[in-house]
Amino acid sequence: MADGLRRLVGAESGRVLQEKLESWYRDYEINSCDQNLNRCCEIIELNSEIQGQLFTILNETSQEGGHYAGVETIKTRLLPWLGTCFSCATSGKLFETNLSLTQDSIEKERQLRELASNQTFQLQELQEELTSTRLQLSHVQQDLKTSCAQEKDALRKLDRLNDYEQQIQILRDEISILDAQKSVLQSRFVRSRSPSPSKSPSPLPLRSCSPGRARRTNASRRACLVARFGDIYAQERLDAETDLRSYINDTERVQRIIYIAAVESFRAAKTAYRQFKIRVRDTLSLGHSGPESLEDAVLDYIVRHEDLYDVQASVNEVISSMNINPKISFPPEIDFIVISTLIRELCRVAFSMQTLVPPLDVAFGIDGELFSETKYHRSFESDFTAALVAYHVWPALMENDVVIVKGEAVTKRGALWSHRSRSRSRSRSRSTSPLLAHHLSRSRSPSPLRSGSPSKWAY
């Protein structure tokens, strides 16, 4: 017995067990679950070794006391303790249950790890597909940029070709004009060298009447003027609305003013064109003897000399007409001269449209008329179920009776009655402002005869 106890004391197993317990206690909070379990298992193993040695010493001690020595102590101390151990061993179902739960948790953790691994793999595949898709998209965008650049280059070449064709056409027109002038000069020269008035010179070879330059360029000029009319609607009209809204808060009144300005501009430009055409015809008829007709010569001259059109006179005429128009009103301290830019551009376009064959004009419209889908667009503030026009925003562009560009109108229910009530209640009398009087005094009306020598009027 003394030898076993000496070995146990010499092994210092109890001190090692205490040190391990203290070390485990210090590191318990910072250790992981697996580390704490490993520490506990180490202590249990060490404790089992100590218990084994103690049972050996117990057996040797009981043998030294004789056959019945120490029986009472074993019965009162050891057996109750062993009974407690055996009862714990017999109630192993709880341990098995805990073990089963531990195994289930371990299995779930394994499944979760597998699921996370699969999801990570799928995510990597998706990222690879996304990278490939982005690369393909980059290639497509690069191809698209290349195609756009090639298309722009083709368009530039096409524009250059069109410019060349226009220059060639202009040169051809100038050659035709020079040929006509040469023919006229030759005819006059032959008449002047005739030996006797009784003998008439041999007639020049008859030439068929070919269309003049104005008719040959009619289609291209028409397209440009229609496009310009649309640009005025999109730009100058909105600028004029902005200028008017700084003085007038009523949107309907602003739009009425602009519509009447457009209609009056076309009326004034048509009047000026007729007067200008009469003066040109009277002048050219004095010495016209070309292969083209007098009307074609007059039209060609007007097309080439549109800069002689007195647009300021038409602007003043439009403003004067608007000042006495009963449908619109304006603050007395402000004049319609604030939208003179819009009126000037409309007059120029309207004058040029009269040189087309056939000429273009704006449609006639009145408040309360039946709305026409083929002639007008409905404005966004319209009642789309109404059938009558309350007022017009922009006139439609017509060629004879065919609509070329749609106008804009506002439709509302009861438009006819509201128009009649406004017509009865509105009275307007305004004097010409000093600013407008200044512009009217600067109006000029040059005639073609005043703008140069007679040689400029001949071909």
C-alpha cells in the first residue's frame, strides 16, 4: 500500500489535475467549443487514472486489515457512492438522447456546409457567366460604335455627294441662263447688222420652252421650307410663348396671340409677294426674249432675289393688324413687338412658300368649328371627348386642299357658347406704342427698279 501511495504522490497527478482545471477555467471564455471539449476529455482521462490508482490502493489497504476489516467503512462510504455511479449508468437513455441530438446537429452542420459549398460553386458559375456576358456586351457595344462610325462616315459622304450634285445643278442652271443671254444678244446683233429693214434676218432655231431654275428646284425648296415651318413651331413659337408669359399669365390668351400672328404673317407675306411679283413682271416684260416663258423668268428672278423682300414692312403690317384684332388683348404698356422675331421668320417662310408650284398656305380656322383629325393635333390641355375647337394654337400647312403639316388646336365642351360670350364681352381699343411707331416709321418698300440698274433684271 505504501508503494502505490508513494507512486501516486510522486507522479503529482493531483497537482497536474488542479493546474489543468485552473488553466481551463482561465481560457474557457476565449476557447472554442472543440477546445473546451478537448480540455474536459483530458481532465476526465487524468481523473480516471487517479481513480484507478486510488482503487488499487483501496484494495491493498482492505487486504492488509484482514478478512472483515474496513467492511463498515466500505458499506457506509464506498457502496453508496458506487450506487450513485451505477444509477447514473443505468439512466443512460438521457445520454443517448443527448448524443442523438449531437449527432443530428453534426449532420445538419454537415448538410449546411455542403449546401453552402454548392451555393458557393453556383455563385462562382454565375459570376463566370456574368463576366462572359459582360465581355460579349462589350464586344457588341464596340461593334455598334464601329457601325455607327461607318454609318456617320457614309452619311458625310452622301451629304458631300448631295452638295456636289447641287453645285453641278447650279452650274447647269447658270450655263442655261448664259446660253439664253447669248441667244438674246446674238438675235439683237443680227438685227442691228441687217442691211435693209425690208429684209428680215433668218430666224433663230426654235427652242422648246424648258422649265426655269425655280421649277427645277421646286421639290428641294419645298422640302426645306416645310422643314423650316416645323422648326419655327418647335423653337421660335416656344420662345415667343416664353416672352409673352412674362407679361401675360393666361395660357389661352398667349396661344391665341401666337396663332393670330402666324395667320397674319402669311396674309401679309402673300400680299407683299403679289405686289413684288407685279413689279418684277412689269420690269421684265420690257425686254424679255428668252427661251423660257415670262412667268418662269419672273419666278426665277424672285427666287434668286428674295433678299429684296421688305420683311420689316410685313412685320409692321402684322403688328398693326394684331393691334386692332378684337380676339386678342394685350397690356397697354407692352406691344406685340416683343414677338417680332417670330413674325419675321414666319413672313420670310410664307413669302418663300409663294414661289413654289403650287404655293403653300396655312389653313383657315375659326373658333367653334368641328375638330378635324386630319388637320390638327389636340393640345394636351384639351378635352379629348369634345368635338368642337375652342381655339387654335398653330395653323395647319396646306398645299391646295391637302394637309402637309398638321396644326394644333384645343378642344373643349361648350366651346361655341364660350366663344360667343367672349366675343360679346370683349372690347379693345389701343393706341400704337412709341416703340411700334418707331418701327413703322422705318418701314421701307423698295421696288426692284430702285435696287439696281436695268441690267440686273435681264437674263
